[in-house]
Amino acid sequence: MTQSVSFWFDVSCPFAWMTSRWIKEVEKVRDIDVTFVPMSLSVLNDGRDIPESYAHKMEANWGPARVFAAVADQEGAAKVDELYTAMGTIVHVEGESGKTGYGAYNDVIARALEQVGLDADYAAHADDEGGQAEQSLRRYHQEAQDLVGDDVGTPVVKLGDTAFFGPVITRLPEGEEAGEIFDAAVRLSQYPYFFELKRSRTEAPQTK
């Protein structure tokens, strides 16, 4: 039976990126139907007292997230998936991550849209503060928060009827190993009283 998976992401997040590449590996070895949905660390931190350097990163992250929301509204999940792979590769593999300030990702957005054959006009949503795309982004983000709470970041993964923050991984499992980790996550999700496993990270995501 096909396993339904919903995956909320912020393209700027290296942890979400690594987990998403695991899910793409799982697609090769398990019968799953994945829907990628935008959420936003900028929305999550909106109005919070955060360090200035991190606040400047949140300013930059609004742009891509709004664009993903517009694409989700108008093109559907398949194109969101395709755009996430394209833009995430530029950001995390080609070294365009960690930008600061409003509009910092505009060139990345334009390149990714061109790669996947989407209308360049989608890029205009990046700087449309308070516009329809941002309203949709906040709605998508709230869907994730309603499932897991507002004290976690990205990714949020829903397996069947249960959603969690994570899993957080720093290296990419491939092939059957990816499938076995997925099986374990599904089994945990089926127990209604399981909430979390956690340990201190010893390395950053190995995205390149």
C-alpha cells in the first residue's frame, strides 16, 4: 500500500535539505507518495527576539519562501518538488547559502525558476511583503505548526496521520538503508505515545 508523506521545508535550511534528499532516496525503494509543502523559518521567527546576525538571514529567507508558496498555489506539489531540488542544489551544493538581507536570494530564485521552466514572473513574489504569496506561506506554515507545535524548525514530516520535526540527519543514506530508516520512522509514528528521540549533533549536514 502506498505510504503518504507530507514534507514541510524551508529551502534555506540545510537540515531540511538533507532530510529531503533522504526522502528522495526512499522514493526509489519504497512505495511512497510525497507532497512537498513550503514553510518558513522567517515566519517562525517573525517578531521573536533573535540575534541580529540571524535576523538578517531571516530577512533574506522571506524571498524564496514566498516564491515557493506562489508556485504551490498555482502549479501544485509536483512543481514545488522540482523547484526545491533545483533551488536547494544551488543553495546547498553550489555554495549559495547563508545570505543576508532582503532580496539576497533574488538571483538564485531567477536561476532556479529558469532551470525548471517556470515563468520568471514568479520571482516578483519574493519581494511582495504582505502579498498573496506571503499570506499563503503563513497558511502553509501554520498547517505544520498545528501538527507539531511552534517550538521546532524545519523539516516537518508527516507519515500517514502523524507528523514530527525531523528526522534530523547529517549524512545521506542511500538505497535500502534509506528505506530501512524510513520503515523505522513509520513504525515509530504508528505508536500514539511516541514523541521524540534526540541527541547532541557532532557535525553539520554534509550537503556537498
